[in-house]
Amino acid sequence: MGLGINYARLDDVLLQLYMDEDHIAERAAQAKSAIKQAIDEQTGVESSFPNEPSPPSDLDASYLGSYSAVHLLRMFAARTAGFTLDEAYELEVDNVAPSVTSVNRESLDPVSDEPHDEIPEDQGGLVEGSSEADFRIFYGVEIDTVLPVPPEKVTPFPYYNLVCFSDTEGIYVPVWFPRPIEVDGYFYVGSLMRLQEELVQLKAAIDAAIDAKGPPDSPKARYLRTVLELWRTLHESCAKAVEYSISLVFE
């Protein structure tokens, strides 16, 4: 079991999220209204959700590897902006709490007691626990020797939608806004368009790091191969979702 990227309609995802509630449709509508209000407050203009189509049959899901694999990409993004991953995770996101009594977490949370799948060997052989503290276990060196944190933090943080997001419970909707929104302290809603912008910006930093990576079998080179592969997978999925004007969901 690992982290997949799939395509869905926001309305369908919210109905699934609240399927254990009484008046499911009403609860989902309340959540969508609260999300829209939070987006409007961020952007200062009235937003509108597009009329999302059902996912085309030829739009296949992608696989990012173990649930913790995405932290490797986030780790790179955070450090290029002058933050450790823990510091970036402490950045605030907007919180909304619709009038809901519970959330159907099991319907969207595929986590089990079974071990996580390994990500492909050419992505570094990471299996789980890819925090900065565990980096040495998988690459044999401390993260600071491979990717030091720049002395100055970039503000505002340029990778909110990529980094400050759930690992497994979240959706990127085809609306532009700068920061993710946390619903009921559990489910995350991010901006698909802003995520695409962040990934394009991050690619320049990845390319620059690869140009100075050193020997191909070095820890830095192996880590950067992992980062690039993860970036390609997420960027390709994001581009397809933007093309079809449909939401991207982590599952």
C-alpha cells in the first residue's frame, strides 16, 4: 500500500467524507460553502468552483511510492526556501469547521497496520519515516551535508500548497488561492493552479542542484534522482488535472 494520486470531483469527495452523517448532502454543501468563504477571504474576490466533469476513463491514477515518499520532495522545497521541514510544517494554514459532528475518515484514509510499500529502487529505496531525522538511515549522511538550509528564509513561504498539506487526506481543486485550507482539523483543500505554479518554480531549484550534484553514486545524487522522479510524477498529474479542470486527490 502506498500513496496514490487520483482525479475526482470535489462534490463527490465531500459526499464521501460525510457519508456517515445524517443529511449527507447538506453537510457536504456546508463544507463546500465554508471552503469557498475561506478562499474568498484569502484572495479578496468572490471565487467560483468550475463545473467539474466526471474523471475521463483514460485518466489513470499515479503512484508516488510509500506514504512518506512525498516528504522527500517537500523536504527539498522547504530547504530551498530557508526552512527545515519541521519549520515549514509549523506554518499556519486556514482552518474551517462547518457544522459537522463527525467525519468519515476511514472512507478516505487507506492507512493500515501493514508495512508501507517500498518506492522503486531508483528513487533511493526509501520505505517509511522520511523525516529529516531519518534521512541518514536511508542515505548514510545527515541531510545538512546534502542540502544545507540557506541562512535567510523566503517570505512569504513559496511552497504552501506542496508542503503544508496532508499526506493522505486532501484534494487540490481547480481554483487559484495561495494557501491550503484545513477542514474540521483533518481534511485539506489546496489550490490546483497554485500547486502547478509552485512545482514550476521548484523545478528551477531542482535543476540547479542536479547540475552541482557531484558523483552519480553519491548520497546527494541519489537523493536528487528521487526528488526529480517524485516531481515528475506530481507535475504530470497536476498538468492533467488542470487540462481537464478536475480536482486532484491524494489517496
